[in-house]
Amino acid sequence: MAVYTDVSESQLTAFLADYDLGPLLSYKGIAEGVENSNFLLRTGCGTFILTLYEKRVNRGDLPFFVGLMEHLAERGLSCPLPVHTRAGESLGELSGRPAAIFTFLEGMWTRRPSAEHCRAVGGAMARMHAEAADFRLHRANGLALADWRPLFDSCHGRADEVEAGLSDEIAAELTFLEANWPADIPRGIIHADLFPDNVFFLAGELSGLIDFYFACDDLLAYDLAIGLCAWCFEADASFNVTKGRALLEGYAAVRPLLDEELAVLPVLCRGASLRFLLTRLYDWLNTPEGSFVTKKDPKEYLRKLRFHRSVDSASGYGFDTERMKA
Amino acid sequence: MAVYTDVSESQLTAFLADYDLGPLLSYKGIAEGVENSNFLLRTGCGTFILTLYEKRVNRGDLPFFVGLMEHLAERGLSCPLPVHTRAGESLGELSGRPAAIFTFLEGMWTRRPSAEHCRAVGGAMARMHAEAADFRLHRANGLALADWRPLFDSCHGRADEVEAGLSDEIAAELTFLEANWPADIPRGIIHADLFPDNVFFLAGELSGLIDFYFACDDLLAYDLAIGLCAWCFEADASFNVTKGRALLEGYAAVRPLLDEELAVLPVLCRGASLRFLLTRLYDWLNTPEGSFVTKKDPKEYLRKLRFHRSVDSASGYGFDTERMKA
């Protein structure tokens, strides 16, 4: 949950004076997003989301994030649309923070994804990849392969507090990934954090994607690998191949996958697992006890990583060459 | 901020099946209330607040709280109105918690109360007292005079960690209040927590009162004393007599104050200050370091208590006998 910065009515009224949104009726801090402060805003023109960008977000990245949402929304992808001031700006300043207003998306994120949810997510991810292809801005992935070793170095001395042998296991995995990470497969803008809480459904249909604050340029199939990790495991860490097949089919129906992408999918999934294992490990070791922040268990991603090491081809994720190939 | 219990779409859909509120469109946990989990709920029929009652709230008190809001709303006081199921129930169960749905009140709480805000709050408090007079349920104040000594006993050994001599000062104050607490002045249902964050304003007008979860039977003028403490001090702990006068005038214009009530106002204000000093002291000493909960400084109420000890009549709060007497 996240409201780090309070906003007074007079500050917000002054901020809204630059917009054509009618009178301010109410605003409530909402428990959504972990990097920013978010408010549900009601004005004479309807319901909106007000986001204040906290220090963990690089200000220089904001034109990319906000511009990408605008680009995607203009292409018909359902995602929050930045609202412009009368002067045409979509980023302002409020309570000493960069701030933006977005349209409100109805819908709920699903706590229990089904295969049909996975199929819809695969399709939406592929549409996002396709529509973002001609977006004019770019952003390097701040949590890419090259960033994992420094992250590991900052916590490897304490990794075995989480599980005996974890430090050695991560070191070996890093060495493997550094030697085997693919380069010559399609690149583009990826969401990079398309977890269930960032996808809304309404009446059984996917109604929108949110939280583009990890979006970046990277291998398109790496986004799929993150999706397989985020959507297709059961609570006991078993991989549900029906969900995997649905996610891959949903994706491939919009953007067919190349043989080269399929061949490296297990390596990409190992990378995606290690990325979340490392950030969770870092947070686990550095979040004070008694904090209200829910610590996410790094071992969940250790179990996923071990599963991916056992997979030797895309068919292990349910990919059916006959039905889905490019 | 408060969302202690997560709710899944399927649980909420099942809960809503008993209501005539149309389809579920979205729900977001909001950072409002410190005792309960609150969600902003949108359905085909509009915007509502969904409250899940956490363990700190006694289930046996819920019919009083929810019934009081319904009673007051029916009398035209602007406060959240409990929404009934088709069977006429206003309390149900969701995610293992008692739960209720309320109408949504537009408006914002004011971070910087003016004298006009204070006047409006005084008037709304008096209307609440008048309209609640014939409410059929009753609830003893769980933080009344008799509860302060046990609360003090649980933390007096560490009170001096906050300020040297604090333990002795509280002990003497308790002894004074136990000997001088009034009995023969009007009683009724009071809000008991009418702080600025529980009063909404819209376009300069008071638009509603919320958070009745400390409401109880007690001395009516004790609510005024809490209001004087909550609304009429400046950030430097100085008492703003213009705001005090406005709050008292606003109140007395609706329900004239008796001589006996005015005479004991300084004692009641000392009691109100001690009540918040003690609960803040308890929380200060018992909230773990590093917790995301903002600890409220007990010394703020120590300074207010000392001010009230210097007041010998209601005129010290701006009460003007010529203009306001019963």
C-alpha cells in the first residue's frame, strides 16, 4: 500500500486550476502501486487517478512512462490515459513531487488467474509489444542481466540466511546466464512487470493494463518469460502447463513467435526468475522487522528458477509447435 | 493508512449478491481510518465505501455504530448511510470480517482549519447531539475517566522516556480529574473523535461527518472539549481564541450551553487532553521502530493539557456570555 506524500485541498485545487476537470469533489489515497503515491480523484468531470512520483522513480524517465501510456491508449490499448492541462502538459508538480492525472479504469485484478485469464494476458501483451513498436522514446532496462551481479554482490554475504547454499546457487546461475543470454531475437518495448495486480478484468474480459513504471526496451520474449513466471505457477510452485499454453497461444495469435525466441524461452525464464529472486532477496534483507510493508518471499522465485532449469524447450511450457508456430 | 484484509473479486461478488447495487465495476483499498479496512467500491449504481471491521473493533458495538449513522442520516445529518441488503440487513460478513457498505460522501478534510471551519464543526456537532438524543441504542465510552488510570498504569514506568517528570505530572492530573470530574450536566451520544480528518468540506461548506467508531454515551460538553483540543490550537500549541469562540458560537447557536456546562469546560478540556495524551503515549511506547504507522507525538497533548490548566473559565476559550448564553 502506498501513500507517501500527503496533499492538501489548497495544493490540489491550485494544481487542478491548470486542467479542465471541473471542481474538486474529493480525493482519497489508495493502496495501489509500491513506488508512488496514488489518489482516487473525483471532480465535476468524473473519476481519475492522481499519481505523485516518489524518489525511487527517476524523473528523467517520466516522459517515457507517461508518453508510452498515452501512445498505447491512442492505439486503442486499454490503459490509463494521461489527462492534459489546458497548455497540453501531462506532467506537473504537486507537493514537491512530479505529478500526473490519468483516466480511471474500471475492473479488478484477479487473485486466482485461470487459463482464460492467461490467454487474455498473452494477447494483451502481444498487442502492447506491437503497438509500442513505433513509440518515439526509449528506456534501458534498469534491472537487466548486467544489473543482476551488482545487486547480488550487495546481498550475497547474507543470502544463506534465507536458505543454506543460496549464495552458491545464485552465483552459478548468474555465471550460466551471463554465458548464455540471447542477443539476436526481436527487441522492443516491454511492460516488464505484467503481474496479476497490473491487469484488470471486468465481466470476464481483460479491461486494462496498468503500472508501466518498469517498461523499457528489452527482448520481447523476456516479457513473455516474466508472464510465465507471474501467471502460470500454482501456490505450491508447480507449473500449470495449461495456463502456460494459454498464455503462449494468446500471445502467438497476435504476434507469432520465432523459432529463435522459442529456443531460448527456458533461459529467459531462468533470467526472469533470478531477477525477481534478487530484488526480493534484497528487499527481504533490507526491510526492517515490524514494517508494515509485506515482504515477498524470495524463495518463491528460487522454486520457480529450479523448475525452469528442468525445462529444455518451449514445449515444457505447453507450447504446441503444430498449433502456434510462426 | 489502512487496508489490513484483502478481498478477492469472487468474495466481493458473492457479498454483493445480497444487495441491489448492480454489477461490481472496481474496488480499491483506501488509506482512510486506522481501525478498519476501507475500500472505495464502484458498482453499476455508483460509488460506495466498503468497510471491513478488524479485530480492534468489538463486534457487539457494530449495531450501535451502524445504527447511529443510519439514524443520523435519516434525520438529515450528512454522514455515511449504511446500504441495506434486499433482506434489510446493514451488516454482513466478508473475508471473515464483519462488513458494511455505506454511501460515498464527497468532500475533503481540511489540513488547515479556519475559524469558519470551526464554526461549522460546532454547529454540526450540536446537531448531531440533538438528533442522536432519541437513538434507541447505547454504548459506554471505552476511554472514559475510569479507563485512564489503568491505561496510565500500563505505561507510567516508561512515561519519562518521553519527557522527564511526565509520569508525576500525569499522576497529579489524574488525581485532580478523579476528584473534580463533573456528573450533573447533560449527557447523550457524542462523536468523541471529531478531529479535522473526520469532517468533510466542499466549496467552503461542511459536507459531512465520518468515522463514528468512538461514538458513545457521555457528557455532551465533553465532545466540545475534544473539539476545542482538536480544532483550535495552532501548530505551535498556542490556543487560537478566535477559533475557540467560533466553535463555541457555532455549537451554542444550535444547542445553547448551560451555565453548569460552561463552568466545567476547563476541567473537561483537561480530561480530553489527558485522554489523547495517554492513548498517544501508549502507542508511542508500544509501536515498533521502523513501522510504517505514523506515531503521533504525545507531547502535543501535554502542551494542550498545560494550556487548559491555565484556563479558569469558558471565557478563556473565547466564550462570550453576552452573545452566547442559554
